[in-house]
Amino acid sequence: MTSVYDSARLAEAYAFDRPPVLEQILHTVAPHAGFVIGRAERLPFPAGSFDLITAAGSLNYADFPSALAEIARVLTPDGTFLLYDFSPGRSSAGDDKLERWFASFEQRFPWPPGWEPLDPRELPLAAYGLQLLDFTEVETQLPMDADAYLRYALSETNVENSIATGACGPEEARDWCQTTLEPVFTGGPVTVVISGHVATLARAAESDEQ
Ligand SMILES: C[S@@+](CC[C@H](N)C(=O)[O-])C[C@H]1O[C@@H](n2cnc3c(N)ncnc32)[C@H](O)[C@@H]1O
């Protein structure tokens, strides 16, 4: 199955251009966490391998029934699964210029069809032996200058989708965003408001019934 993330352009954007929201969230809950590369649906680890598993903005792109089953399998009985994500930086503290720009951005570059934000509270967790312990909404305010915001906007999957489907070229996308963002950033950097959430999960208690 091809994915919008099978893209060299998007890989570079993710390496350099995403706003550092998740690092900030991670430092509040798991300062020594590391990262590995693999597919969520088939984790290459034995059962009960990890005290802590995190998934940042990724389960909604995976086949989440398979991914949840795998996470439950490799989590230790007392382990914690942190599922966290953030929404696009579509508004700013102060005025509605960024919000209005973002609406035009979404019209110009529609989101890929079939993609849905994932609400951990609505997942069929019990079916995979998991339970939700806590759900916390997090709001991050990030000062961003025009260049940082432009780079971030170009890293969004709606732009990638337009480029991948041939609806527009990378330069055209950059030019459109750069030109239309100018009035938003005439006063200098803007404090971008980004909402997110952290869900804390664990394995469900084993039933005594055999
Ligand atoms: C919105 S990005 C989030 C990336 C990173 N966690 C971050 O927060 O910056 C979604 C990520 O999900 C990853 N992804 C997509 N499908 C996946 C799958 N089946 N298993 C594991 N990761 C997947 C993509 O490679 C991409 O890096």
C-alpha cells in the first residue's frame, strides 16, 4: 500500500521543518525516550519487551487494529502506552489572520481523502486488551517567523497530497504559501497556537475467569 509518507520531500520536511511540539510534550512525560524505525502493525520485538511505548501522530496512518494488538503484545504487564498528537497550527494568539489564511490553505490544498484524526477515547481498546487511564488536552504556543511557518505548512500532508497527485508542483505550492502568508507576518513573528493531547494507556487487567 502506498502512503503519503513514502515521499523523499516529506521525509526532508519532517527532518527539518516540523514545529517542535512533540519534543516538548515528550520532555514532560519521558525524558530519556528513544526512537526506532519499523511498522506499527508488525513490531519486531518479543512479547512483553517494553515498559513504555509511545506513538506520536502516527497510529491514524497505520492499520490501527493490528497496531493496537501489537502494542498490547510487546507492552509489559505493568507498562504504559502514551498516545499523543497535535492538530495543525491553524490559529495565532492575537488576531484571526492566521486562522483565515489556514482556511484558504485547506481550500487550495485539500486534505487527502480517507484520513481521519484519531480520538483515543473512541478506540475499541478493550478488544485488544488495553485500557485508557488518562486523556489530557495540551495547548502549545510557539512563536514562529514567516520562514519557519512556511516550512511547517509545506510539511503538511495536504500539500504533499496535492504534489503527489500532480495537482500542483512543489515550487508552485511554495510560491502560493509564501505570497499569501506575507500579510499574516507583516508585524514579525506570530505566536502559533497548536492544540494536542496525551492519552495514557495500559494493558487491561487480566480476568480471573478462565
Ligand atoms: C504525522 S507524522 C508524525 C511523525 C513523528 N512522530 C512526529 O511527530 O513528528 C506520521 C508518521 O507516521 C509514520 N507512519 C505511517 N504509517 C505507519 C505505520 N504503518 N507504522 C509506523 N509508522 C507509520 C510515518 O512514517 C510518519 O513519520
